[in-house]
Amino acid sequence: RYFRWWYKKTRIEKKLAFIDLLCAVPLQQIYGCPLGGIGGGTITRSWRGEFCRWQLNPGKYHYKTVIADQFTVCLRRKGQTVYQQVLSMEKPSALQGWNWGYCGRYAFYHALYPRAWMVYELPGQNVVLTCRQVSPVIPHDYKDSSLPVGVFIWEVENGNEEAVDVSIMFTLQNGMGEKEDTSGGHWNEPFALQDGGEQVAGVLLHHCTPFNPFTFAVAAREKAGTVVTHLTAFNPAGSGREVWQDLLQDGKLESPAGKSKLTEKGEVTAAAVCVSCTVPARGHGTLEMALVWDMPRVHFGSKEKLHLRRYTRFFGSDGDAAPALSHYALTHYEEWERKIEAWQKPVLEDSQLPSWYKSALFNELYFMTDGGTVWLELPPDSLPEDLQGPGAAKLSHLLPVLQEYGRFAYLEGQEYRMYNTYDVHFYASFALIMLWPKLQISLQYDIAATVLNEDVQTRQYLMCGRTAQVKLKNVVPHDIGDPDDEPWQRVNAYLMHNTANWKDLNLKFVLQVYRDYYLTQDALYLQDMWPVCQAVMESELKFDTDGDGLIENGGFADQTYDAWVVSGASAYCGGLWLAAVRMMCEMAEVLGDTETWQKYSNILQKGKEAYERMLWNGKYYNYDSSRSNTSSSIMSDQCAGQWFLGACGLDQGELEVFPKSHVVSALRTIFEKNVMGFAGGTMGAVNGMRPDGVPDTSSVQSSEVWVGVVYALAATMIQEGLVQEGFHTAEGCYRTVWERLGMAFQTPEAYCEKKIYRSLAYMRPLSIWSMQLALESKARQASSPVPPPKNPLHP
């Protein structure tokens, strides 16, 4: 069934498969810190300096190193060029008139997202270049964080006893190395913009495709002592000798006036911008450059609706914003860096935190921008029902929230192309609610409106072959759509299983609603979400088939572990259910809904007893109650409900759902068996482990390590006082992904002990921010004997 569907989709319809099981993205151990803010597209540079991964069209990736996109340095002394080198180790067949093959022994790369540093010790020159790469990814900032820009600050250290003239040339091809680069009709032009006493100059590269056209800008800041020159156009498929000789002659470019001609079909074009200064003996100089991409108006794959990106609110949607964006970036990056440093400093200076954790915490945030992310503006005349059908009209603050903060979506993964995959977002959402809470609220409103709508379309599901409705009313969708179709308009791109029967989606909505309220104290949000929570919990109640207060799984893979069969009462879904029931009680109390409080309080008392009776075995909670050969497996994610309760301060005293002694015992068992008993304790926690210390191989997923689940497990351990165990557990994932497997900035969903991996660049590992929340909560409790404030993020 899958193959027939795949063939029709990819070969007949010429579309991308939402999950392509036959053509996985190959692992390339090259990626570094991506450029760009949230939702405007990203361009990723490798740790060697190449521009090698492009994500400008919403949800689409192009994995291509464009060889013309390079930085070149020219050094001159006493009027003579003494050194000129492309700062790349490549030795390509094109542009052979350039001096390639920089020796990697003299270059060093460091990344702490959203910044990166490349250090070049120029051999034999006693000159050191440090290129600092900055993107405007700033917590609680809903303007600058949306900008499609990256800044390169070149610090030059001259260790000689004489001055040196230094030039940095930035060359860029018009396009992303795709066939559209040769489609014809593209052109470049120089520009200069002065505002507020600051001037920038450079070249605009207009990429004029019929689908999502855009403009690149390569720019440099003009200031006292610096000179900016340019070459409007050159052929990146040729030898490049004219560019090289132009720079070699005097460390500058000829700066022709006027626009370039339109490219012919089959022809490619590129441009160059050079910034120069004199660095005194034993002195220091700074050169500032920027890369901008202005793709303001976008279509998804269906081409049905025109969408405006978030940054157009501030810079317009006419496609002519690249000069203003360049000027803004080059005159504001210092302010961005101050804010980034103030945000990161408390973590970086905390001597109690291991270095690997500091790296993982910030560098995993790359997915916030590089996850096919879109952040869109609403048309000013939008009506709620225009957005999400009649369900949206029932949410009084949906329109104000989306109009003020826009609409946000990110992919489940670069290979699993579904927007806002909700069972996975449950884990990743900690990064949003802690750093950009308004985007989490906006996302939740979109989900809530979808819940309240009824979709009568039907389709056949690939794993069972049965036909069912795409989405039912009062049921949380799996995702809000495929970027190759029309997200929001048609939800649930996932068609492996009928997710209307999944047991975790509704629960994860309720858990996030209360968690969001607890951390933001947004009472209007809680009031709007309350009827939706009641509706999805009422839908969920049908899964309590025996009336014991505990839901049952259906004997198939009916939750986020969509290949791992579960039957009867289960540790994972049962725990999520009890946590959601507990939060329903809490929300009812806050809102004064006595009747609902009584209803769920009664369910909670029955459900707690059933959960303990059916699943607790004296050391941990069994995987499920089916009494199958694997029902006694130790699931690393069995305490997911407790994880959320702990994050919301609902895990102690009278609020206790799961006995504290049982939780700690389960976590210790997981640490002993799933962590230390797996791969020598060096690879994190395997999802399923048999009591005899052998991984559960009943499904492909039970024998995998899921990085995002491990970070959530580590956060749970920290919440329960098992701090060292938590750090050791999480460290195994970091060391495996970022060091042993070389998967920097493409953390996968899963890997196995034999170093087999699945689904590169995945959403779930953003759950590492729940570790930070747990650490901050513990620190706050230790420093103050009084109860924590209602808003623990902003006391």
C-alpha cells in the first residue's frame, strides 16, 4: 500500500512524500550553525564555511553546496598584494582561477546558537581572522527574531610590526544551486542606503522565478577607514579569473554602475562585495558584512493561497526590502548580541552545569528556525471563520492573538514533513513556552480551532488499508498539514494510521494548556481553552471502556510510538490520562467550575487506584496490562505524565497523582536498565528494556533511543532529585549525536546501538528546554522557603 501510494505521489503527481521511506536524506557530517531568524527561511553554513543547506521555500530543503558562495581574503603590504586565498578547503572544478585549498589545520570552528565563530590563522602572515556569525534569534522578541538576515563580523588581528591592508570579499550566486538558477531572467544591481548617519552598500541579486521569487542582498557597512566595492555580475560557472585579478590588483573591486543584463536560459550569475580597511601594526580591525534574503510573499505547494511572512509587518511585502533589511541588520547586530549574551550568560557562567549541557541547550535551538519554520502574518481583514472554519468563531481571543503575533508552524522533521505534529510538539513545546510564549499560545489557538471543526472527508490509511474520516470533531489533529499542500486548510497530512483513535493527542492538548497558563498566567487564554479541554476530554472518555477511571489502549500502535503495539491499560497513555485529569481539576478550580471539578476529581480517584493496581509491579510501571510477552517491558517514557505535573508544580503533597516513592523507584530502574544497561551507559536511554537487561525488540521503536524522549526523561529525573542521573542520561545522547555520529545541527529522532539512525533534523529534541525549566525551578525552591510564584518564569 505504501509503495503504491509513494509511486503515485512522487512519480505521477510529482509531489514530495510527507515521509519518504524509500529515499531518505543521506547523512552529511558537515553542517554548522544556520543563518536567519524565525520563519523567514534559513541558510546553513558548514563548519568548513560553505553555504550548503537551503530552506527558503516553506518546508522545502535543498542540500547543495554552492561553490561560488565564498569568503576570500586579500592582504596587501606597502602597496603590494602578498596573500590572497579563498577561505575554503574545497578544490572544485569550477572557478579554477581562484586560489583554493585552504589548509584546515589553520582553521577552527565554534558554535553556540544563534552565533558561530570561524577562526583562520593565515599561514606565514602573522594575521588571524575571526568571522563571527550572528542571527537575530532573541527570546521574547517578536520583531527582530523574524528577520531573514545573518551578519558576519570579521575581526582582524595583525601581529606584524607593520600595517596591513585587509580585504574580505563575499561572493554569492544568484540562487540556491537549483535548476531555477539557470531558468533565465535573473539580474543583479548595486545599491547604497544611508539612514541615521549610517551607510551600507552592496549588491542585490534578484531571483525572478514564478513561484516564490526572492532577492538576496550582500552588503557591507561603510564607516571611517573602510571602503566598500563591488562587482555586479560574474559567471560562477567559468574560471572566475576576472574577479580574482580585479581583487588581486589593489584589494578592491571595480564597482561598475548600473544593473546587470538579464540572464539567458541556461546561464547563471553571481555577484561580489568587498570591504577593506588598513590594520595598524600590532593592531586590530573590524569589517562588517550581511546576507539578506527577501522572500516576503509565499505559497505552499498547492499554490492556493498567498501568505505574507511575519517580517513584512515591519519591512513591507513588495519584495524591495533587502536594502532596508541590510541596513537594519548591520546597525542593530550589536544590540542583538547584547541581548543574546544577557540571555545565555547565567547558563554559561553556572559552574555547576557541565559544558556539554550548555552546548546542547543552545545549539538544539537551531530547529526553531531551521525546521522548515514559517511565521506568517494574517490579512488585516481576516475573520475567524476564514482562518479555521466555524470552530474559530468560538474562540473569542483567537483573532487578536493571531493578528498580533502571527501564525507559527514548524515541521516534525526535515524528513517527516508535517507541520506542528502535535504528539511530538508536546515534547518540543518547552522551548517555545519558555522563550517565545506568544508563539506557543498562537499555535495552541490554531489547534483548538481545528478541534472544534468537523471534517467529513474520508481517505484510506496506509497501515491498515481502512477508510475513515480525516479528522473528527472534538479530536486533536495529528498535524496541521503538508507544506507541499495547503497547511491549516487541510490538516492531518499523516496517513499511516487513523489518528482519531490515538490515545495521547487529546491529553497532550490539555497538559499543554495548563502548563502554558501556569507559566504565563494568561487568564484569557485559559478561559478560551477551557471549553476545548472539556470537549477533547469528553472524547477521550470513550477509551475508558470498563469505567474504572483509566483509559485503555486499543491493541495497536495508537500513540506517538506509532510502531509499538500497546494493549489495555498502559504506563505511557494511562499516565498522561491521569495527569490530564489532574490538570482538569486544577483548571476547574481556577475558573470556579465546581461541577467539572467534582466530575474529574471522582475520575481521578478511581483512575489512580486502577493505574497502580494494574501496572505497578513493585519496581516500575509495566509497559501495559496485556500480559503479553513484552507487557512487563521497562519503558523509558513511562513517567511522561509526571514530567508535566512536575513542570507545573502539581506533583507533591495533596496534589500527588503518582506516589512519589513509585516515581523515584521507576526512574532508578530506568537508569539502571535502560541507561546503564544499554551500550555501557554511553548512549542515553533505550525506549524499551526487558527486565532481564535485553532491549525490547518487539518493534523497531522499542529498541531505539529517542533523543527528545531522553531529554524529557532527564528533566523528570532532575525534578525528582536524581540530578546526576539526569545529566548522565542526557549526556549519552549529546555525545552520541554531536560527537560520535557527527550529526551537529541535524539531531535525529532516533538511533540504535549499532549506530543506525532515523529521521534527521527532528523537532522532539527541543525538549531539552524542559531540563532547564526543571533546573531553574529547583534553584528557585532552594533559594526561597516560600511557595514558588504563580508565574515561575517571570517572578
